[in-house]
Amino acid sequence: MPWKSLIRFEHLLQRSVEQPFTRLVGGKLQPVEVAHFLARELVINKRVGINRVYAPNWFRAQLSSKDYQQFFPFLDELRLEIARYLEQEAQRRNFIFLGQLEITLEEDPQLKAGEVLAEAAIHEHMPAGSPSSLNQPTPPPATSSASTLPSTPPGTPGSQHPFTIVLRDRGKAVQRVSVNQGDVRVGREYDNDMVIEHPQISRHHARFFWDGDLFVEDVGSRNGTFVNGERIVRSRLTPGDHITLGPVELVIEQ
């Protein structure tokens, strides 16, 4: 099947706190991919108010030395393009910025070519309408983008036996999401709690939820959801269970 676009059909996996985003295909890192990684941070680090959803306005992408050098001749223009892209994404989702956007692109010699370490935070003391700080990288204290749901008060589902969904790539854990309460939605779209962008993953593929025990449910995906090798519509989960979505393996840990 031919690939239709860079964004939709390259295998990109979201990092955990310790891991950068890693491209799993060859070729040079493209500017659109950097913008795409930061757009994920836009969604992951949003804050839900009473009547509004607030978006982070400080973004930082750390690049390998090789990738930073290829972007260096047009770094300022790239920052502006990323800012415009993030504004469009926020507007599409009805997110509100509390201040001027700040985009920082930095070199990190410890990263390998193709790796991007992305972060985002709400920097509230930057009033809207202040001079642009796109070219003045003075980041606030970093806010991690781990996909971990809030801790659960005693007596709510999962509070006694919290489970963790672990996304593995070639046997290595690259993302962890705690399931303490509510639903955890998995799919290709940014509005999921666990975003996995791969052509065999549906936009909204599956959800994990509590109903006395932890369950997984396929939500009409094209390629199906499998638990320990068997295709399911809905299945109760226990620690050690393996959930397969396309080529992606998730493992339940406690």
C-alpha cells in the first residue's frame, strides 16, 4: 500500500518521560515531523478549565547535532512556521493560549539522528500581545509530557490495584500510561490518551476502562484488537496480558 503522506504513514511512537520520540524509518528528519511532535505535546499538556481548555504556550524541541545543523540555516523561519502550525491546531480544537507562543529549538549532542525530545508547558506570566519570544529561548522549568493520568483517591476504581499500560517497541518500553480511573483511549488521533501513529492503527482504535475490573474494548477499529492472540470486542484484563493493535504490542503491568 503506497504511503500518502509523511505525517500519517510513518511509524512514530510517543516517548515516555525518559525516552525521546524516535523515528522508525530511514531518511532525514523533516521539519513537519518536528511540528508534529510538538503538536502532540500541545494536546498532552492541555489543562481543562470550567469553560475553557488551556493550551501550553511554551514549546521546546531538542534535536540531535546532525538534525540541528541541517535546520540551522532556516531556524528562525522554522520556528515561525511551527508557531503558525500550533496556532492552527489549537484553534481547530478550541484551545486557548494564555500568552505569546514561545518556540525553542535546541541541539542535544546526546540524541541520535532522528530523535526529538519534545516538551511543552503553560507559561502564564507571558501576557498575550507581548513581544514575540520565538527567537529568545529562555525556557521555564520543564514540564514532563508523560502520558500518566492523575492519581486516584481511595475508594475509586483502580485505586487499590492501579494498572499500567506499557507500549513496547522491539521489546523495549517506550510509553507508559497509568490506568487509575476513567477511560484510557488509544488511537492515531491527538485526542486519544495514548497516541500511536501508524497506518494500521485506527484514529480511535480501543479503550481501556474500569467496570469492577479492568477491561479493553475495541471501538470499531479496522484491523481489530487482540488479547493474548485472540480477537476481541470486549475483554477483562489481568497483569501480564498482551494486547495487540496492528503491529503494536501493549502489556498490562501492576
